[in-house]
Amino acid sequence: MGPRHGHRKAGRGLHEVALTNEFDLIARYFSRPAPTTYLGVGDDCALMPSVPGMQLATSTDLLIEGRHFFSGAEPRSLGHKALAVNLSDLAAMGATPAACLLGLSLPELRPDWLEAFADGFYALADAAGCPLVGGDTTRSPAGIVVSVTVLGHVPAGKALRRDAARQGDDIWVSGSLGAADIALRLLTGELPPDPALLAATRAALEHPEPPLALGAALAGVAHAALDISDGLLQDLGHILQASACGAQLEYPALPVAAALAALPAAQQLRAVLGGGDVYQLCFTAAAARREQILALARSCGTRVSRVGRITARQDGLQVLDAAGRPLDALPSGFDHFS
Ligand code: ADP
Ligand code: MG
């Protein structure tokens, strides 16, 4: 390696256009201390102990202004959500957080924005035991981009993989479904203004609380898992694809968010089956694990609902109504390129 900042030459592209006081910014907002066994922000890499018997789990998610969050989004919530969506991926793998990294690209330097963003980010990082140990900061030509990478540990061989569902497994869902989707439709104007409904659903969209303790507790207990980011049907479809299975969901067993109770049935159905941004878990487990899973969920303080079962591949994905008849005209989930 050359001198510490020898790579900051002209003509090396956008990344090299440093904020005038980038280092100040990092020191001021993103240098809270890491655990004493870690080397955190300030060197070329962060260092942390590796744990014998554990596999390292890692994931990254991008949030782009105008695509994943509204321009003018409240920065404290954005800081929280940027980390939450990544922690959700660790939970879905059965992993326990170890550290995170933050890539931040900003069109302008606004201390009040940075302060609130950092507070939201660190509040969740502290609560989750996921110290911020590094990142990158650049000026953006247009719009805010936030990229978070998380690292975690999962006992070797116990991770909750999408390809691990087995025919006859129960299908479970944590938390409740549909609130984030309704909040999003209210905020985009797709649904008519309804301040009470927005107040009741908004936290689900802006302040998701991924079930970290439950995810870690399910490692070695459940078979397959994933987090519901793009809608239950689409996400469960990934498990079915990877595991070469089918599934039957029982619509009346799905945990509809309480705030949706007064909405027309068709709107509820679309939000519950197709609504994204949930950041709760869909997982499968042997029927023999039912009592154990309910006890684990209780001890983690997370609601779980048993919503269906894994079937043979040729049965596809069916959703049954209260009379046991398959619903048709199912909503599809979110796809960035559809
Ligand atoms: P490099 O020259 O290796 O890219 P930088 O000068 O960009 O390093 O960053 C200096 C230190 O600050 C590094 O330890 C880096 O990980 C950390 N860092 C930069 N941006 C952030 C951020 N947004 N959040 C946390 N740490 C950051
Ligand atoms: Mg850098």
C-alpha cells in the first residue's frame, strides 16, 4: 500500500471525490467505540475475533432515495431502517449479529441530518449488539444512497437455508402481515388519505423490528427460513424453488396486522399475501417441533403463527380459504425489474 490517502488523485471517478471534510464527518458521526476485542472505525479494515465452531454470515442491502425511501424521509427512521433490513437477513439465517459496515453517499453535508441518521442507526446497533466498525463516505451527484453490510455468526451447519424445507414441514410466520404495505399505499396516495390508518401502520414501514432473538433461537430447530421483504407469496416461493417443494397456506391462519381489521377483505388479502417490507420471518419446521417453537417464541417475546404446510413440488403454491378451497387471483410480490 502507498501513503494512507495516496489513492485520492484527480480523475479516478466519483468515489474519489471526497467530501471536503469527510474525515471530520466520520470522526464526528460514525466513530462511536466498538467492543474492546474489536478494532473499529479508523484503519483500513476492521478486526474482530473469529469464533470457533461458528460460520460467518454476511449480507448487504442498498437503500436509494426515491426508490426505497421517500425524498425528505425522516433521517432517524432511515438510519434505523437501513440497519434493520440487514439485521433481518441475519435473523433469517439464524445468525447472531457481530458487526456492521455503513456506506453513505450524500449530495450535501447536513449536520442535523447526519446527527439524526447516526442516532437512529446506533440506537438499533446497540440494541442488537451489532457495532458499526467501518464503512465508506462519498459525495453523491444526485440523491442519498445508504448501503449497509452486516456480519454475524451462526453455529456451523445450523444456518436456516432456503433449500432446507421438507415435505410435511409446518410453515410459520413471525409477527404480523400487511401493515407496511398499507402505510406505503397511503403515503404514495394510492389509498385515500386516512390519518388514523396511517398512524396505526406507519411504524411497521418506517421502524421495522426484525425478530433477531427468534431467528438465532431457530438455528438448528427450524429447517428453512427467509425474511419477508417482497411479500409472503413471492418470498415463500423462493423457499419452494430452492427446496423443490410445494406449499399450502391457510389464509384464515395468517396473522393479519390488527390495524387492517376495518379494511375491505380484498385489500387485506393483497397486503397480507403480496405486501413487502415486512422484515419478519417465514420458516418451516418439522411438526414434532411445534411445542418447542411456541416456547422459543414466547421466551423471545415474538408472536409466531402456524400458517400452512410444505407439500410436494407438483402441488405448487396454494392458498386455501376457510372452507379449504384454493383462492385464485393471488397477488404477486415486488420485483424491481418487472
Ligand atoms: P479508505 O481510505 O480505506 O477508504 P476511509 O478514509 O474511507 O478509508 O475511511 C476511514 C475509516 O473510516 C475507515 O476505517 C472506514 O471503514 C471508516 N468509515 C468511513 N466511512 C464510514 C461510515 N459512513 N461509517 C462508519 N465508518 C466509516
Ligand atoms: Mg473510503
